[in-house]
Amino acid sequence: MKLDILVLAAHPDDAELSCSGTILAHIANGKKVGLVDLTRGELGTRGSAELRDKEAAASAKILGLTVRENLKFKDFFFKNDYEHQLRVVELIRKYRPEIVLANAVNDRHPDHGKAAELAKVACFMAGLRKIESESDGELQEAWRPKAVYHYIQSNYIKPDFVFDVSDYWDKKVQSIMAFKSQFHDPNSEEPETFISSPDFLKLIEGRAKDFGHSIGVSYGEGFTQERYLGVKDLFDLI
């Protein structure tokens, strides 16, 4: 199965909070998008890994993903080492995406920056034919995505470009709220966390409005990259 876009996320709900509008827009335009969560978020204060699995599945249906997988790396304790890199290489070669979206290059949660670096390294490794990997007992062919873009999470990072998600804002919110155990619920008896505060979702909306305002639209999602954007037509930048 070949994907147009592969989204990598350290935890279930990372992608929903940060780039689900972009995902929705591309799916609406006929692109195949898959999402791979690296961990089950099992160290999260609220809910459980089993509940997060169910919430991730519910969100996948809302988004219309072609596929959603979980690598079940250890939450917080996974490393950017050969063992973990090879697992991600296998996925990249399995799905052969043109574009990879990955975690923020630095953020409040240490896993996010670590996952960003892991994704970057694995995307390069996947293109080296002398690094061997297997899928279903068969050797995989080398494949390197054309671009890796990093979505922006809790910490403010100046984006290299902003994607207009105005038409998909309401559905983005639906995908976020599929993870209802993690966010504000006045009836919940679980401990309050950074993201369960009622102000957190206001932060997400405010950030999206700010990014949107910068390009003259209602809502936007920001991304960074490590190489220059290349265009053949200046009108592509309007």
C-alpha cells in the first residue's frame, strides 16, 4: 500500500492537535494519508493505554485515514537509536510516502523533539539501499520521502510555512475530542493536567487563528522544515 503522506507522532493525539486540518484537506483532495503513533501514551496521567487505543481508532474514522498503526515504543523511554530507527525505516519503506509529517523539533514534552529527530534520521536511512529491512519476511527496497515537515505543538515556533485549514476546523476539533479522556471534562474525577485545562483548547484555537491571520485566512497550521522550499511558479505561493 503506497501512501501520499505518512504522519509520525510520538503519542496518540499529537497529530490531531497539530496537523489534523492539513491531513483532512489532503484526504479531501484524494490523497492517501496514514498515521503511525510511536507509543500508546501509556504514561499519560488520565485514561489508560487501552482507552487511548480506542480513542485513536475513533479519531482515525473521523479523519478518514487510509491506515493507522502503533509501534508500541515505550512512552518517554524510547530512543533515537538503531533499533527504533530501523522500525521506522520499515514503515517508510512499507508505505513509500512522498511526504512525512513529524513532531515539533523542540517542545514542552521531551518525546516530541526526540521523535522529530528519529523521524528525520529514519527518513534518510530508508533511502540507503545497504541498510536492510524486511516486511512479511521479504527484503524491502530503499525509499526516501521527498520532504519531511515538522508540525508545531505546545511551544511557539516560527513556522516556515502555514497551511490553510479554515474549511476543516470543525472536523479537526471533532478528531481532537475523540480523545475525550485527555481533555477538559467537568465531570471527570481524574487529576487535572496541562492539556486537560479548559484553557488548553483555547490555546490550540488561538494559535490556529494567529497562524491563519498571518496568511489572511481564519485558521492555519504551521510547519517547519530543514531545507528551502522550492517552487516553479510564484503563484503557488499566493
